[in-house]
Amino acid sequence: MSKGVGEVKTKFLTFGSADEPFVTAGGDSLPGVTIAYETYGELNADRSNAILLFHALSGSQHAAGTNKSVPGLDGRWTEELHVGWWDGFIGPGRALDTNKYFVLCANYLGGCYGSSGPCSIDPSTQKPYGGKFPRVTVHDIVRSQLPVLADFGIEKLHAVVGTSLGGMMALDFAVHWPERVSNIITIGTGLRSHGLQQMHNLEQIIAITRDPDFRGGDYYGTPGPVHGLALARMISHKTFLYADVIEERARVDIVQPETNLPWYEISSVLESYMLYQGQKFVKRFDANSYLRIIDAWQQFDLYEDAEKSGWHPLFARCKDQHYLVFTIDSDCCFYPDYQTEICAELKKAGVPHLRLTVHSEKGHDSFLLEPKLYTPHLAYALSH
């Protein structure tokens, strides 16, 4: 494998004003929006080789290479984030081959890695927005990235690629702007928020907001809802990896988390491992941002968008696109049935598509951990 893209830096684009605010789906206005992003590879002369990559729930703009510092993050850019979250997939000769393609990945609106979010300063108060930052939808997040494409003069993308929640972003882009992208690749995603996901997400929302240190989201300058956010991460983590893999990791990566439980004594390596995952996450993510992004996930429903817009069937406007839909057979976050639903709608609309099932013991996080299982198929799909 190649050496990858090397050292990279996050860039920032700010747009909007009090006179021309960014208006969310809920009608709230942001007088200015900043989007943090990174790029890999070179944009060709006719700007036809661009790939827009959407990250997962707790991901960032830093998809490849090494980035040891992002300004203004108040210590959240921990060592865990220094190597890009999809580093094994992006670079010369890799799945997203930077000898051929220009890859762009942006931090989500509402996020905490440099894009406008609850941590950002509200110009009307000169204090962090906190709990007053608007609710955002998946469509709001996708719309907020269009000015970045415009800044590069990119009118049509060669591909959008999305993993997990990022796959929902990719599908949202594809159906709302079908003329602006040729290829759509999703890994472990769905057309809507499903029942079990909504239950898990609600548990996480309650864990954070019922923490007495949440303070309605206005906790900046204090430790914040560290216990609630850690618990939320523990709830989600059990859906990211297959149960047997979690147990195996716990036995191999024996950790000693900080324990201040009032009466319960940690009695197994599995308990230690899960507690450590929660505590580690608190150091690198903001609770308000976590709530905003989970809320966007909870509300996502492309069927509802299609109903409002009169698209029948859902992908009726997408006949000139090509789709590659990955399923992970051990995924218990986005179950294989969710991709069956995607492909059924693509078939109904007569849209060219291919579905591939990855056989993995890693569960949902296979898309992060096993580039060899995906690379040949990604490279082939992008070659069209």
C-alpha cells in the first residue's frame, strides 16, 4: 500500500451574513456559517474529478493523512484524531485514488471540529451558542456544504460517498440534486431512521440531557455533562461492533478506566472496556454537537421528502446516476434490511445499482477497519 497523503491541514470557509443568513429547515437563521473541510488530491482542469465524502456520526473533516492540530477546538483534537478516520481508503493507489480524484470531506454543520455549531460564538451575545444553537436536519447539513463546492467551482461531482450516517447525507444529496452527481456509494446506511435506531438514539439523548451538569446546553466553562455523554457513547458503541468482537477487544486491550461509581465495583474486562470507551469519547466530542447530529439522524426520512416534493417513486429523478450499496452482514446499527429497502426503491425507479454484501466479523465498524474488503469494489465503481 502507498504511503497515503501525508501531512494535511484543515481549511475553513465562512459564508452568509445578517442580511443573507443561512436558514434551517426549522426556520432558524444563522447570520454566518463556517465549514471546516479538508481536501486530498488535485482538482482537474474541468473540475470533473471531485468526490464529496460524508463522515459518520462522530467523525470529522479529517478523513486522510496526519493532522496534529486544528485551531480553536478547546482541547478536543485528541491524539486519537490525528490520523484520518478513512486513511486506509484515501491516497495514491488506494480506493479513493488521489492520483485520479479530488476528495473533499467537511465537518458537519452543528459539529465540534471547526464548523459552526453549539461551541461557536453567537455574534449577538459574544458567548457560545450552547443550547440556543438551532436544530439542524440532514438536508441542512448537506446544504451547508454546497458553498464549499461553489468555492472550488465544482458544478457536478464525480461521486458522493457516505458511510453510516454519512450514507444518509449522500442519499440526501443524490435525490435533491440528481443533476449534480454521477455516482453514489453508500456503506451501511438507510433511507430513514428506523425504529431500533430511534430507540438507541433516544436513550443517548436522555442520558445527556438528564445529566444535571447539562444545564440546558449552557455548560461551557464547566466540565459539562461528562457522565451523560460517556453513557451515550457506551449505548452507541455496542451497536458499532459485533458483540463477540467487543468481548475479544476487551480481553486483548485491557484498560483501567477512571471509576467513581457510587457502589458498583467493576468486575470484568468487558465492563472496564465499555467504561473506557465512554470516558475516552468525552475528551474529544461536545455533548451539544452530539445531540444536534443525533437529532438530525432521528428526523431523517427521504420518503417524507419525496412525498412533499412529489417524487414518485423516490428515485424517479435519478435514472442517470449509478449506485453502489454496501451491506455489512454483521451490522447491528444499520441492519442489512435497511439496504434491501434502498435497493427496492432504486429498482422501482429503474436506477442502475449494484448491491454488495461484505462478510465481516467486525460489525458496523467494518467500514473503518477493513479497507481490503471494500477497496476493489470502490475502485471499480468510481472508474465509471
